[in-house]
Amino acid sequence: MKVKGLHNSTKSSSLILTHGDSDGVCSGAIAKSAYPGSDVYFTSPVGILDELELADGYSNIIICDIAVDERACKKLYKRLTELSEASSVTYIDHHPLPGKCWDVDWLHHDVNICAAELTYKVFEKQLNRDIRRVAIYGAIGDYHDNTPSVREWLLDWDKRSLFYQAGTLIQALIYMGRNYNFKRKLLAPLSHDVIPSEIPDIPQLAKEGSHLEEMLRLRVKKQVESLDNLAYVIDPKGYMSKSAIFAASYGRRGVGIAAEYRYKKQVYDMSLRSRNGAADLNRLLRTIAPRHGGTGGGHASAAGARIPRDSFMKFLSDLDAAIGKEERKDTSEK
């Protein structure tokens, strides 16, 4: 089993498992600020069960920003229930839960805010008030910076400066991708409220990431294809989430898709973005992807999917039709 970003070789009393995107990194930094000696791993919805094999012996287990995979829901619940008998378990997430899920006091769940904001609120009594800045970085990175709490917190600072710091952090994280050792090292100064522009290497990495993003924008502009209700780009050779946004923009559609072909598995991995509530991607993908032998889900406006190669174009066609049906329904209700 590949361990992603073990904090140190000597086990502490607390374990933090978090996602590797900007919201997850900020959530992990906030949790680490509450529990400074914590060991930190980065994981994902499909990897968390493996990581939890290492959780025995910790008295405090904190999980941030990890969506519950529908296929592993029962196994994950059973494992966490076992751990909760001997340890304190805190599961913090904002992704939609799959159907009927857990009714337990260690689950902190709210789909209306980002994981970083929720993590701050869970541990607020143990935190310096200034750590709210880290929660704001996570909110900006996850497009959840217009919540009542974040709007109120922004009044304490010049928000232009915070958006600069958040953008610098986000660009560096995206540029470094799956470099979990880098993210683990970054977590420590963030947990002490060091601003991103003062953390070594972050400004230069952000600059390099921004250059690659600009090259990506121009590629997507040339390569994008449009159906009736969605636009897509295949193998954009760059950041998937940003490619999906550019696809929607240059394809002049409400939904954008970036698809990357995985030769070994013969599947397309996709990032999808919905603009202005054009479609509930989570709901549509959970219904349509399984019909084509794939999986999909996430948020209403930001989601992911994996579809076998032979079903890819039919999947796009069916999703396009479903988006059109949803848009017509919304129009008629208005």
C-alpha cells in the first residue's frame, strides 16, 4: 500500500486524513492547528479505506473533505464505527451523501459550505481566530466564498490581499499535483497562519502554474467541441478542472467537460463544471454514469466521472440530452 504524505515516522496521538486539493489542504492545516502534533496523510474517496488500516493506535482520528464513495459506504461506516469504540473520530465533509447514510454524532456534514469553513467551525474553540484566513483560502479555492460566515470573516481583512494569498496558494497546489510530500511540508506553516506568499517556493510555483494555465486556455480554445447543451475537450494536457471551465466558456455552453484517456484502464476520467446552475451534475452523473458502466458524482456544479472508452461518446450524448431536459424544466417552472 502506498502511503501518501506520512507526517513523521513516530506515531502521535492524532491522525489527520484529508484531501489533496486546496480545500482539503486548508482543512488539514486547520485541523493541525487544533492538534499540532498530528500525523497527516492525504487520501481520496477510493483510498480512504486503505489509509484507515493504519489508524489503529491513534486516540484521535480526523477526516476532512473526503466524499463518501457510494460503493464503499457500508465498509467505511463499519470501519469508522470500530475505530470510534477506542478512539475519538471526527468526519468533516461537504459533499452530498449517497442516499441514506450515517446518523452518528462524529459526522459533521454541510453541503452549503466548504470543508475548510466547516473544519474551522468544528474546532473553533481550540483555534486562534486568525486561522479563519486559512478557512477563507479554502473557501475561495472551492468556490464557496459567498457563504454568510465567509462574507462576515472577510470584513476583518482587506479581501483583495486574501484573494491574492488564496490565488497564490491554489496555483502552487495545482501545479504540484500529487506531490504529497510538498503538500505535507506546506501544511505546517499554514497551520501557524503563515501567509502563502511568505512560504518558501510558493510564489515561484504559483507563477509557473499560472503560465501553464495560460497555455492550457489557448489549447482548449482551439480544441473544444460542443453538443447542444455541453462542451467538451479531450486530453487537454493540463489541469482538468480548469480545462472544464474553459470548455464551457469557449464552447458557449452551460456545462464544460475535460476528459483524459487512461490507456492502461481504457477509460476516460472526467472533470465537469456547471455554470450558473445549468445542471445538477452530482444527481445526473449518479444516474447516467452507471448506465454506461462507469461512476460519477460530486457537487451540483463541480463533479467527476470515469467512463469506459467504448461508452464515452454515448455517455456524452445521454448527458447532453439530460442537461437539456433539466434546463427546459427549469425554464417552464419559472
